[in-house]
Amino acid sequence: MNILLVCAGGVSTGILMQKMMKHAEAEGIALKVEAHAVQDFDDHIDKFDLVLLGPQISYKLNELKERTSKPVAVIEPMDYAMGKAEKILQLAAKISE
């Protein structure tokens, strides 16, 4: 699974990215994930299967959906804040079906 994490600046999602990679490795899940700022979306989208947005930029959901045919969803605020990698990877699997 190749996931593009997008947030306002790419910093807070970088922490989440590390947790997701650690969880995926422990579960034997093949995962490529990168965190980038929303303004860099167009520069990176072609390398990924789907996009997960940090809740702080949920207002960008419809705009980003219009800019790609790939699945795009917003991470639940509590899952994001608590770094619940398992829940976030479940969301990614669900939207990629």
C-alpha cells in the first residue's frame, strides 16, 4: 500500500508516518508512506495509491478529490491525535477497496 499523508505543514504527519511504518512492519504489511504539506500535493500524488488528510485540513477534502482520481479521505481527529496507526491503516484499506 502506498499512502500519501497530507497536512498543513507536513510536520505532525511525519510523526504519524513513523508510527504507521512501525505498525506495518510489526504486522508484516507492505507499506510506503510519506508525509507532505498540502501545497505539495500535486508534486507527489502520482507516486501514491491513496491520500489521507490530517483533520486540520479536512476543509480541503473536496478540492483534493477534484484534483485526483485516487481515493482521498480525512483521518479521524482522535485517531490522528493519538497516533492510532492500526485504525488509520484500516481506513486506508477501506478506501482503497
